[in-house]
Amino acid sequence: MLNRPNIVFYFTDQQRADTCHCYGQKLPTTPALDKLAGEGVRFDMAFTPQPVCGPARVIMQTDKYPTETGCFRNNIMLPRSIKTLANYLEEADYETAYIGKWHLASQGELEQPPAIDYQTRAIPPEFRGGYSGFWRAADVLEFTSDGYGGYIFDENMNRRDFKGYRADCITDFGLDFFKERRFKNKPFFMTISHIEPHHQNSANAYQGPRGSKEKYAVHDLFTRRSCRSGWRLPGDVP
């Protein structure tokens, strides 16, 4: 069998390009993303065909537009009849893992309690979009946590509490996958779904790492560059 690559799909929620140092933000707030940008491929022009949370996630999991899946707004669950990345990769003998925010399991009207409600409850395996292995997730992570602690659920539907900066804890759950892998002879596909820098939480405010308010108390306001001029990594020669 040919060697096949391991795949880590790592994404943040509600993050504009100009919040990243590698796209011109003056504050060095994204060193890990900057390192990835410097060593990998960085897109200067990209857009989302669906800016709303749930539908955008369905697109990423299925490669289908909302008109094809019916998921055109939040609170519409991912249809079980539609194949996902996890389905295809498990068929290709990959081990799969999902960590973080899911937001594809509850069903109902907006501004009302969902008729099918897993927003703060453990998501049964049949509503996990084909991820049959390692699972550390909440359907609506901002309802089960704030910036400094909360809980998610594991593949056995057990609650897992965490304490500490949420982005760090979700990353740590991802690292746990490497300790608990069931099939180390297989390649893996792991999705890590952060909610940061999305600010929705009980504090109704952005919650950065402790000490960040003091660290960045004095700073210059950043003016977004024109997209026509292109984005450059800090230090790039024009």
C-alpha cells in the first residue's frame, strides 16, 4: 500500500484575514498561523459562499452548496443521507477524529428552542456526520463554555469538563487523539474546530488569553489595506 498523508483540518470561527499578522495586522497576535503561512500556501483572495455558521460548516463537510443540502440557515441539521468528508475518508480506510464545535446536529426554528436539541447535550453517533472514531465536541460550543472553561462530550457521550483558555483546551483535546488512537497503522483525518475569535459567550465580549488586555493595552489601530494591492507577509519585499 502506498504511503498516504495524514490530514489535519484546522479552522477558526469568524476570523477576518486582517486580524492575522501574516495578512498585515500590526499586532503579532497569531504566531502559529503566521508560521503556517510562511511555510505553506497562503491564499490572497478567497471567499465563502455562505457566511452563516451552520451552513458554512455543512459546505466544508460535504462540498455542497446550501441549495443542495437544504442547510441555508442555522438550526438545520446536516442531512444523514448526504455523504461527508468523514464518510469518504473512512471508506478509504482513514481513521477520523473531530474536536471542537459541530453546530450541525440540532433542528428547529430560529429564536426558539429547537425541536431536535443537542445544543448542550451529547450528540449521538448517527448525527456526527460520519465521524465514527475519536470525538471531543459540543454542538454549540458557545453554549457549553466561555473563553476560560466549560465542557464537551466524547465518543461515548460522556461529558468532559475543561478549565483554562478555551482555545488551548480544545487544542489539548486534539493532542489527546495521538495518545488514544485505535488504529496507528492507518492514516488519519482530524478536524479541529475552534470557536475563537468568535466572541459569542455569556460575557458578551471578546475573551483573549489571560494577560492579553494588558499586553495590548497600547496599540495602533489597524487600517485594512485594499485587497487590490494584495496582502504580504510582514517583511516581504514589495
